[in-house]
Amino acid sequence: MGRFPDCDRVNKVNLGCSILFSTDFSCLEMYWFDERVIEKFGHLAGVPGLPAAKTVLSELAKVLQSLFVIRLSNQTLKLGMSWMSFDKVCERREEAIVFDRDKFVQRYLMNNSQLPRLKEFHTEIARNETRLLPDPRHQMNGHDFFALFYWYVHPLVSGKEGFSGEQALARTLRTCLELEHLDDQPMFQSILRRVDGAQP
């Protein structure tokens, strides 16, 4: 099983290469995990029923961090399991997302013929939860983010032109990130310094 790069910050991995830039969070998609981006999406998509951006991100973060710890536990136990869809164990109750983690973990291990290690896996989840960092953007997977966001807003945008499918919605979400949102991010500041230093 290959390395899970999204957990490099939690694992305190040093790339050890001066010509490489590391994202400021677990992955590139976390730059879109921003209240300003979600607010702009709501206006652009014309979604009057979308909850406040802060609420949306809070609800997404709870589920995404749970999924991250499950992915991380698969890595730390060296099980090499294949990932699976999680939407069938999610339920939206008004603005809240209810994620049945126990059911997902059981199905995940069952689908990968690892059910006898269920107790061990739950113990590993509890251990890995103690390693999480204060900023949730350090422990979420970008693909899970787009998938869960699509699941969350799909009932509100269903039938709207340009929002048919997760990829279409992701493209719209990507257009909502403004360059000024990146001004205070260390990676982009480093890129600008390097570009400025290379100019004659």
C-alpha cells in the first residue's frame, strides 16, 4: 500500500526537498474549505435555502474528519483496504449531517474481508483521533470534501443548469475561490517570493 499524502501533516512528514512546496493544509482542495468560498457559491448557484457558510463547514468538518481518521487507521494498521462510498450512512436533518460511523466502519471492513479486525480497528481510530490538529483543514480528504458537499447541497440545486453531477458542482465551487483569499497563505507567499527572486 502506498503512502497516504493527505496525512503528512498529522504524521509530521518532512518532504526534505527545497524545490518542492507543500500545501498549507492536507491537500489542495482545502483552500476551498473557506466561508467566503461557500458564501459565493450560494450566491452564484442561487441557493436561498443554503445554511450559513459557517454552519455548512462545521457540519462537513465533523464528517470529513471522521472519514480522515478511518483512512488514516487503514494506513497505520497497514490493511491496504479499498475505499468505499459513504453517502448511504449519511442523513441530513435540517442543517445537520448525521454520519453513522460505526455502520460505515463495519461495512468498510466487511467489503475488504477484514471484519474480524473490527475491534482492533475501532481501537486504532480512537488512538488516531488523539493525533488530530486544531485546524480541521489539516485532516480532511479533498475528494471526500467535494463528494460530501455535493451530497449536502444536491437537494437544493437539483434541476439547476450546470449542477448535474458532482464534477459539475465541483467545477462551480472551484470558480468561487478568489486570488485574494490566498494572500495570507504561506505556500503562495513562498511561490511569489521565489518568482520575484528569479526575475532579472
